[in-house]
Amino acid sequence: MGILNLTKLLADVAPQALKENELKTYFGRKVAIDASMCLYQFLIAVRAEGAQLTSSDGETTSHLLGTFHRTIRLIENGLKPVYVFDGKPPEMKSGELSKRQEKRVEAQKALDKATETGDAADVDKFNRRLVKVTKQHAVEVKELLKIMGVPYIDAPCEAEAQCAAMVKAGLVYATATEDMDALTFGSKVLLRHLTFSEARKMPIQEIHLDKVLEGLQLKQEEFIDLCILLGCDYTDSIRGIGPKRAIELIQKHKSIENIIKNIDKEKYVVPENWNYEGARDLFRNPEVSEVPETELKWSEPNEEKLIKFLCGDKNFSEDRVRNGCKKLMKARGNSTQSRLDGFFTVLSTTPAKRKVEDKKNTPNKRGKAGTGKGRGRGK
């Protein structure tokens, strides 16, 4: 789920925090990608285009197809992707996971009914709701990435938190995910729609955390409390408080504790035994691992291993795999060029103020050489 309605709230209150870019804008950038979100997109997207692709024994291969082709597209545009996989979910997420399981059961019942009545639209809709990324999907994609020469990281817990930690450590430029809680975990930059198919023609949405905080007039600690109020994966929220009211309350009272003290509890129902403090701590101090820079290495793909892994039982076309491998090799050759902003320091465009001498007191005189007046500003 991420953070409920945060994107819309930012569009309304802090639009300056959002901007749209083309994929080529990120030439030379290292980006940490939320792998589970990515694989879910691939499974959904391929299903939407037709039937799921399968191996000779009927197992889905859409996650491999999506990873192979979208990763090539990223690298062709000069990006250096590193995929980050979820570890164990935090205990506080068990409630959210239970809700998701209940929804899956309901979706399966609805799918069975739609299948009986022959309602193709409903069959497609409920099929999508039943899509799930499994451990086997992750294992296979990791093997594919290894052969492609693309690094991946196993997070100890939430992938978004690990991505955010890597951004804060300066290892990568941004977190790529659709879940807005990457910002709540402290990612300085969030990229959405990065791994969408080219056919969807969706621009990359880039969100900067400092602009978010500036636009909302909040500190990071207050922003975390706002996200909990909006609705997150770890606990319930106060019933009756929508996005507009939530930002008003946080801006006025600064914390959930103060909000609880000052709201009408008959109008706004506070959950019983509400563990907002636990959710807050998860966002402030998530379980992440330190990633050595040496783990982020992009190497040449192994063409023959790719053929062996993707063709045959998995039913990939050998010609397409070899063509994809050639694209990877060519892109790696082009990617040695660095970003221009790595060579230049951007200076302020504001002209330096110059001290005007008092002509009456110092007629026809200049400042002594070497005093440095009017110089050296704007560095």
C-alpha cells in the first residue's frame, strides 16, 4: 500500500516537489530499484497484454521477460540499476499482510463467479488482484541478473528502507518504486514509473524529499507522523481524518501525541491500543544492512549462460536473447561516458554584491590591492 493518498496530497499542497523527466535524463545515474514492486509490475503488465508467458511445464516466466527487457532498456539509456529484494517483513506488517490475504480469498471467489458467468472484464480484473510475487520468482530473477552482470542486494527487511539507506549513504542517486513510503524512510529522491513499459508512455515522476518537507512545512519527524495519519502498512489510522485534515493537524500540533490530546475523539475515532509509536520507530530506525560499494559492480553479460537459462524449457527465443545480449554489450561500452555534472560545480547565478565606495570620503581613490573586497563571493 505504501502511504495512502500521499501522491495526491503532494500534488495539491507541494507541487514543486514533483517533476517529470524522460528516462534519458538519468544517464550515468545509479538507481536502487524495489525488486518486488518491479516484478509485480511485470507480472501484471504481461497479463494485461494477453496471456501470461509460461515455460514448457506451465510455470510463469513473465517476471523473467520483464526483468530481461526492461533492464536492457534502462542500461541502454545509461542508467546503472541495482535491484533490492525484500527480506523478512517486520512483525508490525502482519496485520496488513492478513488483510491482503483476505482480499485475495475474496478475489478468488469473485474470479470463480466471473468465470462461470463468462464476464471477461471481471475475469481480467480479479486475475490481476490474484497476482503475487513468490520466493521462486525472486530466486529466478536473481539468477538472471547475475548472468546479465547486474548487481542485486538482499535487504534484511523492507526493500524500500534498504533503498533509502543506500540513497542517504550516497551509493545511489534515487530509489525507484511506486510505494511512497520510500520518502517516509528518508530517501532523498524517489523515482516512480521507472520500470513501466515503453508502450505506456509514462514520464518518470521524480520527487525530492527536501522539496516535500519545504512544501508541507514539516520536519522529517513530523512528516513521518503525517504518513502514519494518512495510512501506512504498519498500523491503523484515526478514523475520520482525511489527507487535508491530516496535514492541517500536523502543521498545527506537530505530533500525533498532541493531535490526540486536541481532537474531538467522538468525531475522530482513535484506534484502540494504537501502536503509532512502533510504526514511527520502524520509519525512523528501519532494519537495513550496510552495503559496501564493492558490491555495486556492473559487469559484462554471459551470452551462453543467458541462452542456457532463458531458452529451452523457459521458451525464450534464442535470437531475441542473443539480440538482447548484444544490446547490453553495446550499452556497457557507451556507459563509460560520465555525467557532465560530475565534472563541473554549479555556482549560484545570483550576482555577487559589490561594495560601493563613498566618493565624498574617498575621492579618486581605490581600495588597496590584495584586500579582497568584492571578490571571492559566489564560490
